[in-house]
Amino acid sequence: MASDNFSLRPLVSGTRILFGLLPGLGSILMLRMVIHLYRPDIEDAEHRIKDVPIDELYNSYDFIIIGGGSAGSVVASRLSENPDWNILLLEAGPDENVLSEVPVLFPALQTSSIDWQFVTEPSSDYCLGMVDNRCKWPRGKVLGGSSTLNAMLYIRGNRKDYDNWAMLGNEGWAYKDVFKYFLKAEDMRIPEYQNDPYHSTGGPISVENFRYEQPITKKILEAGEQLGYSIVDVNGEFQTGFTKSHATLRDGLRCSTAKGYLRPAAKRDNLHISLHSLVEKILIDDHRNTYGVKFTKNGVSIVIRVNKEVILSAGTIQSPQILMLSGIGDSVELRSLGIDPIAHLPGVGKNLQDHVAMGGHSFLFDNPYTNGSDYCFNYHTVASIGSLIDFAINRNGPLYSMMEAEAMAFVNTKYQNPEEDYPDIQLFIAPTADNMDGGLFGKRANGLSDATYADLYEDILYQPSFSIVPLLLRPKSRGYIKLRNSDPHTAPLIYPNYYSDPEDMARMIEGARIAQMLVEQPALKELNARPNPNRNPGCKKHSLMSDEHLECQARHHSLTIYHPVGTCAMGPAKNTEAVVDAKLKVHGITNLRVIDGSIMPTIVSGNTNAPIIMIAEKASDIIKKKWADSRYIGIEYDSVPSLLYGDKDDTVKIKSRNAENSKSTPNMFNEISSLFPYLSQDILKQYEKAIINQSGRQNITDIAIQTTKVSRGGLEINNISNFLPNSYYSKELKEYKQAIGDRPRFTSNTVNNKVSAKQFRPYPYNRAEYCDAMKETILSQKSQKMDYFNNYTPMLSDLYKNYKQKMMYDNMKDDFDIRKENKFISNTKSVTSRPKKSNIWLYYNGLKYEIQL
């Protein structure tokens, strides 16, 4: 007899998601075609990075940079400004894909081929709602690194973070020392900040607000003011408060470090960029002098020597991995894996820190619009033809949104002194929850198990929702990275040790309570905002919003916010756990530096991408200053390619390759299949089996609808509960609270939901308003007619066959100057519409308009 806890819900949910993946692939493929046809600015073929083949690499370079990510791209660009130096940048991944520039696709990039797809080791204390109790840790395997697949959020951190670095013995890293490097990198394009002393213009990384904003975001910011917080520039004088998110965007599109730094530098003759190049080890002689690197490219093992320095910028996970593979680390651990130790630095891989967040903190609300327009993110709207039109023609609409954090806040729990501007919780304000994409992308990106997703979201699919995700800014818990074995192609072991310090859990619970207080403000109450009544498996025995429930939720729905740092910590030599000094040179090793987020001794209070760019800018100046008096002499090794000596023909060949403008039509289907392998291959086979039957083809949308009906049908579904042996309201947390019970707690001005407006300087906040005139043009009620475009929605295979045809209107580029005959793609031929008898929908900025033809 089946167990009482057996449930069909996860099976049904997983099946529904499976059948939803093909339409997802079709939408992405259609978007790629639209970019090719109508958005050459995104393809930017003339400036894309070109890979230097093996036979054109030099035998040695002045500087070899390992990793073309957020830091490595900056260093390569800055060092190549000196024409007397030859620079080699080694990147394990490819160049950026054009789809990575579309903000809304951020979750889809996780687990794609440009993600290293790291996972943490199984745990019984966190990540309990994830597959195999492992959290996914996305990291960019692509030029630009994680700046190419991150959420694009631009936060510098708090000035106290850097002052604390200096107090730890790292001279030159106080806020007053690093501030100018934030300015050097920045091109501020938010109008009200362009003349602000805390910002600058003209730098390689442009900063904007997201071009498209969901209406619910404005209401949440309004609730933040009702809670007592001010709207502030969190990258300005004060950090505490609410804000629309600042993001690394250029004209609404992603601005990675590859785009901002490498593309303008790529045509320099002294910069070689080698893609698909995996570094196996750094070569160090018996005198601890660094003399080169060993890497593989296209299955070929290559050794290249260095004249000046090797710069390791492989990131918080792989920088310590490469150091250990090269013999630098804990000697005992290295010998146990058969690696000969060169330098005993036990801090390599230790001191791992991350901004853990509590996922699943989602809320339902009632959409005040009665005309069919969205008030929050909705996958069906984003994946529509109308959204593509907005993107291609109007250069606006929901494809320009980043639904994970359109706004954010920095707030104080009761454990933090409110008189200091040093908040301990960051809130990500998302105009969506994981129910709004049907589990196609968010579930996969976070690694949620079928059971967890089904219990939390299956019965509220596509109901208007938003999330307020609390994030712990300065965790006390520390994890570590270890080698799995001595194979450089094997991912290392990752142990984040979330919540190992009970204070972290105490602060996280209070952060969740602040989020709940926010939802109880009038601006959201008028929308009937309310918590998702569903709970994680294993947490249902606890009362909703109790300490026990919130701790359980934090341990089940543990999320990385993609900010691992600290595994090659900066510190003086007397600190036995330090790996690099204040000039980022590896202790005891000559001509080897680490330049990336792994050098942070303590994590900064905010998103880490902007600080990592700052670190790379400062380190580049340190290197330039050291070698300022050194002139490039030349390579003394044998068998050097003629290009090294300036052979005219080879130089022309290189320049021609770098300036190549790929106007030929790309093989888009292969490109998308390669980028999103999980959306193709096995899924395509399932798709073919599902849609081919005796009567011929059946639209995949119908199958998805049928599957959804099954999942909502009259099944009596029980829930799976996975209880831990001990109560989630842990003994350690209780002991911590008892220990601080008699200690004065900081009773912030927020106790009564108020913060003095004078305490934090406000700025003129430009709220996005929906124009009344625009609202009047929207239909007052939902139309029962099918969307005109959807009558001609092509099948996936036909899209590929016909992608050279125009997909919307014959003259789409002329701002919808509709001709009498409008051609659309059909399965086999163009179809002529009957304009005199038809109505169509046009879209602008996410809103619908009906046009009579």
C-alpha cells in the first residue's frame, strides 16, 4: 500500500515544466532571430572579440592573465594601454552570446553552457529544498565572467567595509583610497546623479536604472517610505534606505566588463585573447619564481612563458583551485592528493564568505488593472509577440526588465545600531515570484526540487505575486574550497557552511520580519498583499511567520546571491591565513598576483561586481607603477611566430581577423541549442514524441495547457514532508538569543516603523508613472478574441526554416506603418491577412492597444 505521504504533485509539476520547455526554447529562438533582423546594435559584430588561434600565440608574454571575467577583463584592458607590453588573456569559455545582453534572460543563463554549473556539497543544515540538498553556485564561463550572467546590480558596498580592510593591515585599501577607482570605472547615466560628487561619467561601465519597471515596484517603494525609510542613493553619501536598482546597463542592455573594457581594447596589437583555454597550473621554479602557465586549448596542451607577471583572476572558486594545483596551499592537504607543495599557505581556499538569502519569501496580491494588463512580471507576457515588437521597434518593454530586483533596500535589524549607517540586511524587491514563470527558469536556476516547487507554487501558478528576499550582508559563518582531486578539469569541493554561526540565523529571521512589516503598509494592503499560504516541505508543522518557520524556510530555501569571496584573502604576512599582501602579490612567490573577489578579507555590504571591478582598476595601477621604468626588450625564446617581429602579412591578417564583421547569417538553432543544452536534445525528443500522433501535429501549447489542467484537476494530493531529526528552531539559536538577552539591543528608530527623514539624505526620486492618456487607450475589458499574432504562431521547426523572412510586418521598421496586406509566417508559406475585417493588438512599453484595419 502506498505511503500516506506519497504525492503526485511533484510528478505532475515536473511533467508540466518539461512540456513547457519547448515553447521556452521557441521564444528564445524567436528572440534571437529578431535581434539578427532588427537589432544589429546588439550583435555588434564589428567589435566582438576574436579568438587568437594556437599557431599565432607567442612563446612568451610580459603579462599572462588567467581568467577573462569581471576582474581579468579590466586588467587586460588597462595593462594593454602600454604599447610596450604584450598581454595574453586566457579565458576557459567563449565570447559573450548576444542573448546575454537582454536583461530579462538573466535566469535562463544560469545552468547554460556559459555557466561553470558549480554546486555545493550536500548539507543537512542548508539547501534542504534543493535537489540532493545542494545549492547551485552559478559562475561565468565566458568573457566578462559573472558580469555576463549576473543580475547586473551595481552596488559599491559601505565605506566601513573598506576602512575595516585597512584596519586589518591592508594599507591603501581604506574607503578614501578606493573611492577614486569606483569613479574611474563608472559612466553614470541616471540623470539626477550625473553631476553628483559621488558619481562620474565617461568610465567603461555604464550605470542606468532598468528601462522597464513593473507597476508593483512603485507600490513597494511607496510602502518603504510608509515604513519610515527614505528613498536614497545607496551608492552615495548614505546607504540605508530604499532605491530603484542601479545596474550595469548601456542603453538598457547588459554592460559586462567584456563589453565595457575588452571590446574597445581588442584591436590592440599587443593584446591576445585566447578563448576555450583552460589553465591547468601556474609554473613556478625551485626558487619560487613564476615563469609561465600550462593550459589546454582544443585538446592541445600548451606551455607559455611570462617575462614579468602571471595574474590570477579566475574567481573565488577557481583561483584557489589553480593555486593548489600549482603547489600553493596547505602542504598536508596537497601531499595527500599527490601534489608537491611549493609554498605552505594554509589560507588558500579558506575564509569563504557569501551573501546567503532566504528564498521563497513571496506574496500574492490582487491586480488592480481590470483590462488584462500586468501589474507584475508574467512570463506569458514577456514571451509574447507583442513583447518582441516592443523590444525590436520601440526598444522598450518587459524584455528590458530584470525581475529579480527592480528595487532594493538596505535596512537595520534590532541587532544593528541605527545611529550608524551600516545596515545588516539587504532586501531584493522582485516584481515576481517563482510561480510567475511556471518553473521554467527560476526553479532550474535555484536548483529547487520538484517537491519543493510543487508544494510552494503549483496551485498558485501565474497568480499576481512579488517577492521580498532578505539577504545577510555580513555573515560571520565561514566556508572553504577544497580540491576534489589533482585533475584540473574536475570541479573543486564547495562548503559554504551557511548559518554555522547562530548570529547569522538570528539576523536573517529579523530581516524576514522587516519584509513582512513592509507588506503590512497601506500601499500594499490596498492591493490585498498577503504571504504565500504554501510552505516548504518539512516546515508545515511550524506556525506561519514564527521563528521556527522562518528558520526552517531559511534552511530549506537557501539561496546564493552569487557573491562568493575571500578564498585568497588579503592580509599581512604575519597573518597565517592571508594569501596575498596589500599589493595582491602571493606571499612567498615572485611575480604572481591574485586579482579578483577572492582577495577580499571580509565580504562587502552589497553586491560584489562593482567592488571587484574597483579591485581590478586599483591593482592595474599598482602593476603599472611597479613596472613603469621597465621597457619591453623582446622575446628571447626560440621558434617564435613571425608575427612577434612585426611580419607585415601576419599583422594584416590579425587586424583583418579582429575587424571582421560577421554579416553572414548565423546558424541560430545550433547556437541556441549549444547555449541552452537543457532546452534541447532530450527535450526535443520528448517534444517530437508528444506532438506527433495519428492526426499529425498538435500545438505544443495545447499539450502544455492539458498538462496544466491535469495538475489542477480534481486530484487529492498529499504533501511530501522531509523533516530533519532536530527542530529547525535550533538549540544554538536559542542559546545565542539567551546569551544576548541581557545585552542592550539596538532599538532602531524603525521599531515604530519610522526612521528620521533627516537621518538619511533623500534625492529627487523619479517614479515611473503610467500616463493617464495611455491608460484610456487600453481596452476596458479582456477581449475574447485570440490575439491576431497568435493565429499565426509558427511551430519551432518552421521558425527555423523561415527565419530569413520578416516575422512581424513587412515594414516593421517604419513604426507600424501598416500596409494593406500584412504577411506572417505560416507552417509552409506566407499568409495574407484580411485587414478590413481584422483587429490586431499592438504593444508599447508592455501595454496593449487595439487597432482597426
